[in-house]
Amino acid sequence: MGSGQQGSELRGLNASVLFVSMLGVGILIGFSQSIILNLIVIAFGFIYLAAMRARLKTALIALAVAFPLALGTWSSFMFFAVNHAPHTAWLYGTRVYAYLALGMMVTMTKGAEEVLTSLHQRLHLSNTFVFGLLGSFNLVKSIHDQYKQIMYSAMLRGDEYHLWQPRLYLRFIITALNWSGDLAQGMTSEGFSEGAPRTELVEDVCPIWQWVLAVVLIALFAVGAFVIRPW
């Protein structure tokens, strides 16, 4: 479901390790003033994606979508800043792709279910939050089918719905409320109660060396960003 592992048998790093690494490095990037470190993050991210055999087409689409954002950021500082600041322009331009690379390392190599399960078992994410999100993800196809049904029913009445009309969204809200009740009843009938212990059907495996690697990577980036401070 979701992005999933893209046809690869390689498991790569644990989802929680990837998430913590992405969060730690991502926060540091926001305070770093180094273009070189941004480029290193971008290169590392795409090397990891290549090692995990992620879909090249999806990666290229993501790069293309992010290009106007990076170009707009770069041109704003390069041509419209009060003081001509090429370093700042390249810093913020490459930062867009650095964040993109970090995000793709998680979303293009791990599925939503695997990420949520790992965060639940390793970082103690709430049962209610995890199963609520999984239920929502599993309803995506039903939402698409419901949209077609709403449009067909309107056509049978000689009417037509458009995306800018509030009544279309009113129909969706009513349907969502019904689904919410059904989902809550289903979880209750399966014995789910908030805060109660649950048997884990899938055990999330995470070797200790992966956590050590995450800490080392974050520490190295912090040293590079605030001690070495390359261009």
C-alpha cells in the first residue's frame, strides 16, 4: 500500500531509524549555512535510493515537481535580494532538494503500513493513531469509487457536480461520517480498546547498529554544519 518498497527485496534501514535520521538531519539543515552539506545529503539520498532499487521514473517526477520551487527560491535571492547574495541563493535552492532527498528515502523505500507499524513498536506511537491512519489509507480506493457513484447519481437526476461546488463536498462529508461510524464499530467488534495491550502480528526488526548509525550520521552532520562549516 502507499509508496511501498518498489519491487526490491532489499529491506534497507529500519523505518524508525530512517524517520529519526530524516528528522534529525532535517532540523539541522534548517540551521546549516553550508551548500556543500546540502549537496552531500542530496547525493547520499539518491545513492540510497539507487541501492534500494527505487523507481527511477518516480524519482525523476519528484525532481521535476520540485524544480520550480528550487528555481523560484534561487532566483528570489539571486536577483531580487536587497544585497546580491549568490551564496544564500544556492543555499536555499539546494536546501529544497536536500529536504526532498530525505523525504524520498522514507516514502520511496517503505510503505505506509511498515512505517506506522515501526513507529508504533519502536517509538511508541499511539495505537489509536496508527490504526486510524491505516484505516484511512485503506479507504482511498473506496473514496475514488464513492466519487464516481456520486457523479453517476447526479447524472441520473439530470444534474452535474463540479469541484468548486460545496454540495459535492457535503455529500462526501455525509459519506465520511457514515464510514467513520462503521470503522469505529468494526474496531470495537474486533476487540480494540484504546490504551489496552494488543498482540503484535508483525514484529519490527531493528538491529542496534542501525540506531548507532543514525546517531553517528546526525552527529557528523552537526559537526560539519556548526564546527567545520564548509562553503
